[in-house]
Amino acid sequence: MVTPYWTSPFAVTDLVDWGIIPTMIEGESRTSGKLLHKGPNGESECGLWKCTPGKWFCHVTRDEFCHFLKGRCTYVHESGEVIEITPDTAAFFPKDWKGVCTVHEEITKVYMIR
């Protein structure tokens, strides 16, 4: 078995266009990324994700851990809790987390979904 890894996520340049966020409120956030690994039957995955500025409704459908490497954004949970994301922020969004995400400056994150 080969262990997938990147020594420098910033050096990953062959990103795939994953399209525009479908639940936009303002703007037109475009996403791109690259999978590092996808588990059997797609039940888990990890990779690199980029997103351009905009504002959208966010519904996390599976547990997701994120380490934000670059950019700024704000997540506001439907309860009113505000999470300010800056470079080097780590966050865990549990399944069924709902709220609004506003990307102020293009964000880059590494993530793990299960």
C-alpha cells in the first residue's frame, strides 16, 4: 500500500475546476481542488480545496475537518455563532452543520471528510 501525501500543498498546481457553489446568495464563488485520497465506496476523502470570494448557504452533509492555509472567510452558524477563518485556522464542522459562508479573500484549505 502506498501512503498518499504532499510535502507542500502550496506546490499543488494541477487543480480541477469543481464549478460554482450551487447555493450562492451573493457573487459567484468558484471552487477547484485536487483529491489526495478517496476511500472505498466514496465514504471518505481528503484533498486540497480553493474557493473564490462570494457568499452562500452552507450545509455540511458529512463530518469535515479543515485546515485553512490561505485567505479569509466567515462562517455563521444558523444559531448565530460566528467563526472567523484566517490562515492557519483549523476547524471541525460536524455532519448537518448549517449556516452561511462568506469568502472575503480566496481561501485554500486541506480537508478530510468522513
